[in-house]
Amino acid sequence: MSGNIAVKMSGIVKKFPGVVANDGVEFEAKVGEVHALLGENGAGKSTLSNVLTGLYRPDEGSIELHGEHVTFSSPRDALNAGIGMVHQHFRLVPSFTVAENIVLGEDDGGVFLNTADVVARVEELSLRYGLAVDPRARVWQLSVGEQQRVEILKVLYRGAKVLILDEPTAVLTPQEADVLFTTLRAMVAEGRTIIFISHKLDEVMAVSDRVTVLRGGKTVGTIDTAGSSTRELARLMVGRDVVFDRVQRKNPAKPEQHVLVTVGLCANDDRDNKALNDVSLSVGAGEIVGVAGVSGNGQRELAEVLGGMRATSAGSFHVGGVEVTAGRVRRSIAAGIAHVPEDRLHTGLAASHSVEDNLVLKSYRNNPISIRSILNRKAIRSNAETMVQRYDVKTPDTETPVRLLSGGNVQKVLLAREFSAGPKVLVAASPTRGLDVGAIETVRERLVAAADDGVGILLISEDLEELMSLSDRILVMYEGRIVGNLSTQEATRESLGLLMGGATVGGHTA
Amino acid sequence: MKSPLRLERRLTQPRALGWQVPLVSIGGALLLGAVVLLLTGKNPIDVYWRIIQSGFASKTALRGTLVAATPLAFTGMCAAATFRIGIINIGGEGQFFVGAIGAAFVGIAMDGAPTSVILLSMILMGALMGSAYAALVGVLKAKFNTNEIITSLMLNYIAGILLDYLIFGSKSYLRDPRSMGFPTGKPLPKGSWWPTYNIGSAVIPFGFLLAIVIGASILFMYKRTRFGFEASVIADSPAAARYSGMRTRAKIISVMAISGALAGIGGATDVGNFRHVMDAKGLQLAGYGYTGIVVAALARFNPFSAVFVAIIIGGLTNAGYALQGPDFQSGLVGTLQGLILFTAVAGEVLMRYRIRVRNNEKNVAVAS
């Protein structure tokens, strides 16, 4: 029986200052299976994979590879033993070719690269697993999906038998994800083992044979995917029942009563390339308008323009019928636009500042938070105490730096501040990304409650489930343009996915 | 081989470390200094005792110490001020020089006016010159994102050359026409001299009192005003500052200007309170600007504490002058100051990290 066990990790304990990231984790993956590692943020998935790939040494516990005890003191050791990791954030050199990236770091003793040889082997591998990519292309020319294939080819090239993929679909369209899943099946069919790290339940159900669920640094259990359901997985992951159905709204949206209108917005990104191209949209009172799209298609710039952080090159935007001066944060704030940025800890908040300071980050100029340019510490404190209570922020006290809070509580601080200003419009960029299931629920409830109160919400997200369960209407962005405007009823994963990939769907483009 | 010790990041910084670490830093510096002294064949206890004697233990010693401490208090505040917004101003030296130039000019030109008017004008002129000179660095930083460490350092040399030019290289207004052999600055008329006060047995120069008042105001500004709040958010995260509508570029320039003004006032005190002349060589030899960085680091970039740290460092400098001789090389005091900076920076690491003894490897699985 132990002959078909590829990896066995027993009693893995790994402590960090103040946290036990892995607390006696048991994990076992068979040869020829896709084994999902599921858990909320902070459940210990990344730590476990870092232990397996030799980046961390466990404080306790042992690792067996094909029945033999092993210890790794570096990722190179692990790779030599046949364990390769495909990171969520690619580690590629953009100006090098695919083939050069693949052999980078390979130590074959020679001085010169035998490129022809490498190219031939890479071509052979990509053919075998359906990882279509030109070995001679330079990495910067490749799409995100292709870059991921290069990462996979890199570990295959080194002969990895066990591949760990860390949230591989985070950057992919649904169609690209399907292609990836086919590749994974082809690899396990050849007797390789895939360890698939994710917190997306549908994916885990779709691709894996077995699932190991981690919670709070411990193994909750390992189950066969075939006999399970997303609901059961969610319960194992969170420890209680979670409902992620289409939300019920108390007050219906009034899409005809526009609170936010943009007319032909154009803007450039940080490199001065055109990022927004003639974006016209409207958000009604109490309406949640979703914005779908693969990351990097102008969504971030759209949010920044509306928040006043980015100048426009053409077009205008209006709140409640009044034009807002572009490129001025204070004008956007005064107009009633609340902004939840993508990078909540370093843009939305000042991470080393206290909870109470962060709660007045936008209102510190106003009476009574400051009076004649002197800060009123008492008012700041009492504001914080009210907010912490109302938004149920878990923090030791209001003087704790926000960087010490958990992801969910960080987002609660941000939302508390943004909602407390009484906005007319809320622009939220990936407000639940990276949060655990419990926190996602809270954030979504807050958004829906705000919409019920009549706030118009522009919800930018890459999570299609989220968009479909929250939005009244979904816009799709592709290369800086709005290429789709679908009611939630007519939107499907497939139709959205096609639009996100740049295809046009007859009759749907607005 | 891995070291058995490792650094662990502290999640929070206990308040008490704020004074423990500087004390440990100075203690560490004295220990390291003792090694140096032993190597040069001296008795460290004897040397330290003499430093205390001639730096702090008598009326004249204290007076000399305050004379040395006053400019350092200002240059220390200057270095501390920009640190609060996450910028490093190495240019205190040059800003000090131009402040001295401005104050000397005013002090000479206003001869005959009431002393209080002259005094105020000298302070303002010193502040103005220093802040304009530093704002140059701020504008370059804010508009073109040039490295402020390099530009502020370069401007120090330019200010030094300017000093030399005014006294040695030209027949400027500041040069004393009566000095024939070795050119010197024009002495300030008596009416432009800043007062000193006898409080109890101590002689306190006006400049030092000014440093205390300004230090407290700057600290208040950073701790309790909108301006200070904005500065600290910019230091923490420029993106968050922009996101919340703070004018980060303007703030960078203003903080540089304030920092420069502090050094500039320091230059004015040097001319008005102590030398009563623009001493081109003496100012450059003193190196107040650079020592100010040591002061600021030891004060943990708290502008008010910098005033008091300046007394310690000033006392050391003063003792160095008093003890200088065949058996006490002038380099020793510099060495000690260098060691103090070294340990202060090391102490900064202890504020943010703690030292742990590495776990035994016995718990880790062993290869078969």
C-alpha cells in the first residue's frame, strides 16, 4: 500500500513568533492523484508547502517521499528529490526567453547554454502536456496564462514528480483555468502527483481526487472529492455552515436614479500606457454594479480615477449629477465617493498606524477630529471606540497598529472608515480577495447593507461567483474598455469568461 | 554553519525600550571605547573620569558644554525633523553654514538697532537661509524623486566653499577689512551679541533656551497637529497618504524647509551667542551638522530629546577640547562619538528585533 504514497508528512509543527502556523499537520498524497490542500488564509497551507519544498525546516515532524525519510535544507534539495513548486507570483525574468528562464539556476557544470537542446526538450514537454508556449519567445511577450505554463515547464524540466501549485487559477480566466485542469489531468495520468493549493471550493471539486482540509494549523480531515460537495468542504474549512447563495435584498436597486455616471473616461497607467479607453457607465442608487475582468485590464485604474488618485486624459465623472474634478482625492471624498482600494493594507490604510489613526485617515481635517489644525485625541479615541464596536473589529485596543490585525479585521477598519463618511458611491476593488470565508461573509453583508441604504456600489472583482451573487448588473472590462453589460440573470461563467478573454458576444456588448 | 543566535521581529515595541535602548547604546559605546583605550595603553576608567570632570563637573565645564551643545541641539533637531516623514537630511551642515552667513550679515548690518530687534532678525534670517537651502533638496526630491541623501550631502560642500569664498576668496561684506595676514570675518558689534543668563550657578546661553522651546514646539507639531499626522502617514505609506488626499509633495518640501530652518537657527546661535564672528574655518572644523545626526539617532529622532542628548555629546566634545594634549589625542573624542553612533544604530535594531537563541536541531527529523 505504501508503494503508491508519494508524499507523507506526519506531525508537522512549525512555529513563528506569536503563531503556530502548523500544529501537528498530517498530510498524505498518492502517486497519480490531484490532491487539493484547502483552507482559509492563515490555516497553514503556505507554511506546509514551504516545509515540503525545503524553504522552512519544521520544528517537529517528519517527511517521507516514496516511503523514505527525507530532510531538506533548501528548495534545491527538494527539487533534486523531485518536488517542485509553481508559485502564485511568477519568478521569471521578463527579458529572457522561455528556454533561458527554464534553465535558469540549473547547474549542469558547463559554462555555455546549449539552447538548441533546451528548446527541443521544452518543445517535447509542452507537446506532451498540452502546455503550448514558444520556447524562443521572450517572457514579457507572453500572456499571464502562458507565463504560468512556463513556470510549470520549469519544474517539469527539472524532473519533478510532485508538483505543488499555489492558487494557480488566481490570475486566469475560467477558460484558461479549464485548460490548466486538462494539463493537470495529463500529468497525473503519467504518475505524477499534483498538490493543488486553493481556497476556491468549486475548483477543488472540479479538479481534485482527494482533498485535505486545514483549519487553524491542524488537519481537519482528508476526503474523496467524489463523495463530497462544496457545502461540505466549506463547512470543514470554516467549521460551521456557510451560505453563499444569491443574496436577498431588503430594498431593490433604483438603476434609473443615477448616483454615479462616467462619460468617456480615458486615463493612462503608471507607465503612461492607455489603461482606460472611453469608459462610460452608470450606477443607480442602491445598485450593485459588478465589474468583471482579468486583472490588469483597467479595473484598478478605473477605481483610482473615481477615488481621485489618478488623472484623466479625457471624459468626466459625475456624482448625483454634479461633475467631480478629476485627479483630486479631496474632491472625490467631498463628492461622496468612498474607495476601497485593492491594496488595502498599504494604500487604504497606513499599516504601522493605529486603528484609531486609520479610522480618521480621511476625516482628520474635519471638526471635531481636529480643531484649528490641532488633533483632538479624545475625539479620535471616541470615534474609534464607536467604530470598533459598530463594525465588530477584533482588536486588543484602538492603539494597536493595523498591520497586526487579521486580514478580515483590516478590511473591517477600512470599511468602517469609508462607510462612516456617509458616501453616495462606493468603489470597491477586490474587497474580499485574500480574506477567509468568515470575513468574506461579513464584507459581503456590509456591502449589501450599504446598497440597501441607497449607496451605489461599483464592485470590481475577479471572483465571478462573488459578482454573480452580489451584483444587480455586471460589466466586463477588457483592455481598458467596457466590452459587456449583462444583467445578472443572463450572465453565466461562460459568457463572462468569453468577454473577459476579449471575445465579443453578439447582442451583449453595450 | 548557522549562527546559534537569530533575530526575531518584534510585533510591538514596548515603551520602556525608548529609554532603555539609548542607555544600553551609550553603555556599549563606553565599553567598546574602553577596549580602544586599553589598546592605546590608557586606563579607561581614568579617562572617563577626566571626561566627566571636564565636561560636566564644574561651572566652567558646564558652560563650555552648553556652548558646544547648543549648535548640536539644533542640528540634531534638524536631522530628527525629516526622519519623521521618512526622509534623511544629511545637509544639516550646509544649512547651518548658510544660516550663520545670513545671521552674521544681519548682525553686522543692523548695528545700532535695539538688541531685541537684531536678535529676532538674526534668528529669522538664519531660519530663512537654512530653510531655503534645504527646500532646494525638498523640491528636487518631490519633483524629480532625486535621492535626498546625495543632494543634501553635496550641498554641504557647496556651502563650505561659499564660506571660504566669503572670507578667503573675496572682499565680501562679511570679511574684516582690517585682517591683513590671515583673513577673518568682520566681528559683530556688541549690540548684536545674544545674551546669556545666570540661573543659579549655571550660565545658560539664550540659544540653548531657544533650543528647548523650539524642540518642544516641533515635538508638539509632530505629535498633535494635522501637519504632524500627515507627515507620519507619509512616512508610513506614501500610497496611503495620497489615497487619503494628503499633498505629499508639498509636505516633503515643507518638512525639508522646517528641518533646514532648524539648522539655520543653529548657525545663527553660533554667530550671535558664541563666536560673534563668521568663522569660516572654525565652522567647518566643528562638523556640527554631521554630529547632529549622531545626536538625532541617539535621541531616537525625537526632536525634544535631541536637545538633551546634545548636552551629553556636547559635554564629550567640550571635554575633548579641555583634555586635548600629548597624553590625550584629539581623535579620541571623535572615536567615542563614532562608537556611540555605531551602538545607537545597533540599538535601533534591538528596538525592532529581539535576539533569540536558535532551537536545538534535535526536534527536526533526521535523514535516514
